[in-house]
Amino acid sequence: MWRVDNLDDEKTLMAMNTHKSTEVSNVIDVAIIGGSFAGLSAAYPLVRARRSTVMFHTGETRNRFSAESHNWIGLDGVGPESVHQSGIHELAKYSDFSIVKDRVVRAQRSETHQHLGVPITELTTALGSTIHARRVILATGMRDTFPLDIEGLEDCWGQSVLQCPYCHGYEHRDVPTGILHGGPPSLHQAKNLPDFTNDLVYFTNGAEIEASDIADLEARGYRVETGAVSSIEHHDGAMSAVALRGGTKIASEALYIIPRAAFATDLHAQLGCEEIEGPFGPYVTVDDLHETTQRGVFAAGDMTRPAFNAVWAGADGNRAGIFAHQSLVSEHNPYRGARL
């Protein structure tokens, strides 16, 4: 049994306490909060090092709207949910791994209990369970926000309204494609798309754009539409046109946007981890070991990057898992500051 509903199951707690502790009762080595690409990747090195590891996962992953994921060695085109479930089943064979279908809602550091000088972290879940962990890996991800009042936009998100051409561009090659202006990042993104299709429209959505930028877009083969966008015409998420407020409709089978991102939880803030503002939203500061500004609290994935990619998230998670393990056995790490 790899899935448990809460942490009050005596057998589960016994399985998680392979490495006994005198710091506090029911302590585990590492709690991973979030079970998508970063969280799952973090778990592998920990359980293979035979460290008790509990993953909290609600199933609400950021890319749950996409049918496929790409750029993975040996897994190109496999759906993200299939990748997640494969990872969970692989991890299930390790006796030190447990996954809990519950949301962590509160996190605080202990003032009295420590491990190698690092405070134990107490986590409380939505179902009322409490667990103590020597180390924490935050992999809670981000959520995309759509402040624009454009009917149909969210309905098509992940299917024909897209963010990353490297993730979806090949599957939408050689079709009428648009970009919705969202500032300088959109103008930069526009430079990449002519390799995927030559039927391109840039929607300024009523925003003022420099004449030099318009000239550059047109030189790259774009038709520039300056009117405000009112809606996306689609059937079950497959778009067919972009409608402007004046009534004009432009055929489009794909539309690239760059939405703002927000943290999926505030757990990093509860723990006092530093965050900074990036071009697409805030992100948590981590060092070369993927440790936050709070000792013993690691973070990985989209929540630690100014730009987002599932493969990057997986790599980040693996690194966080490795160095979280190393922090359990030594107070000092020669790799810190080594620009790994």
C-alpha cells in the first residue's frame, strides 16, 4: 500500500521511522510537500539512501491541463499524469517512502528540537494530522493567473492556449498561430515561433507598442492586430479563432500567452524563506544546494525559478533531494558555492 489518507496510521508511522530520532516523537527524515515533477524527483535519492520520506500530494499539478509532456528522455509525448503515476509506483517499492493525500496548511520551526543544529519542522495538514521532519523540501509549484477578461481563454488553457513553444509548438506546427501581448517577454517569445509556423498574428490587445517592435514583428512575418481581444472561439478547448471587440475574427488554432504566476501555497512565507520578484511572478531564493534562506528547508521546481519548465523542475528536485540527504549527515557541504 503506497497511499495513505492520514498520518495516524500506526503502521505507516512505524514504516516512516526507519531512522530513529530522540529529538521529538514521530520524526521523519524528510517531508516533501508537492508531488509533481520536482517533488517526485526529490524523493528518489532520499529513499535510495534509505531515509524515511513522506510526500504530501493533493493531485493538483500545474500542468494537469495538458494531455502530453515533452523533452523527457524516453518519455516524449507521455501525459504528465502518466509520468506522475509511474513515478509514484516506482517509489512505492522503497519501504522508506510514503505518500499522503492531504494538504499541508501550516509549517513552523521548533524552538527546542534540532538535528545537526537545524530546527525540526512541524507540519500540520488540512485533515488535522501533524508530522515532524528533520528536513523539508518545498515543491508546491505555482499557479497561473489569468487577469484578462477574455472569454474562453481559461477553457483552452493547456490545449490550444499555450505558454511554451518547446512544450507544444511541434504539435501545433504549420497552423494559424497567435501571440497575445504581455510585455517584453511576449516580444521575445515572438522571435521563436517562426520556426514552428509561418502563419502568425501578434495581438497587442490594445497595448501601446514601440514602432521599432512592430517593424521587427512584421519583418519576421507577423501580422499585427492592435484591437482589444474579447473572446476565444473554441470547441472543447480546441480554438478556431480570436475575436476582437470590434467584431473582427482572426482564424487561430493556437494562441501563446505568458500569464503571471503566483505561489500555490504560502508555506515558504510561513517558514520565513526569502522570495524575490521575477519577470513572470515571485520565486523563492535558493542557493547552489537548493536550500532556501532557512536552514534545513529546501525548495525545488517552478517556485524557485524566474522561468518555468517541467524538465528543469525535475532536475531541481533531484538536486534538492541529494543535498537534503547530505545535510542530514554533515553540517558542512563543500559543494556549497561551487556553481554546480
